[in-house]
Amino acid sequence: MRRSCKKEGAIMSKSNVTPQDTTERNRETSEARAELLRRAEAQGVKPFTSLEDFAGDPELTADFDVDEFLQMVRETRHTPSSRSLS
């Protein structure tokens, strides 16, 4: 059920969200997250658990040029992959 109300000249809309809807969404999200983690683990992928994990190993990334990488992505964005299914 949707209701509209006016507040200081603006029209606001309210949707009724039941606790069951929220609970169901939270359950589905938790299940999807757990499945994703299971798949990642099976492939040997370690999920990031903190912002520091994004930094990577300084010894391996010291020579990495982000601008050069982004330029390469821009140049090859529309080039079909050799693994393309066309």
C-alpha cells in the first residue's frame, strides 16, 4: 500500500514494508553471500575482509601504474575477446 503526503511543499511517498519482507530479503542476502564465499573458497580466492586488503602486496604492486592500466582498458574496451562467444 502506498500513501502520499505533503510536507512543507514537497510530496513524499511512503511504502509499507512488513517485517516479513525485510526478514525474507535479509535471509536471501545472507544465503547469496554464503554461496558466493563457498564458490570463492572452492576456487582458492581469498575474499577481502578489510580496506587494507585492496592495497595488495607492496613488493608485487610497486611498479604498477594505475593510469597506464586505465588507458589500456579504455583502448581495448570495445575490442572483442578471443574467447568471445559470438
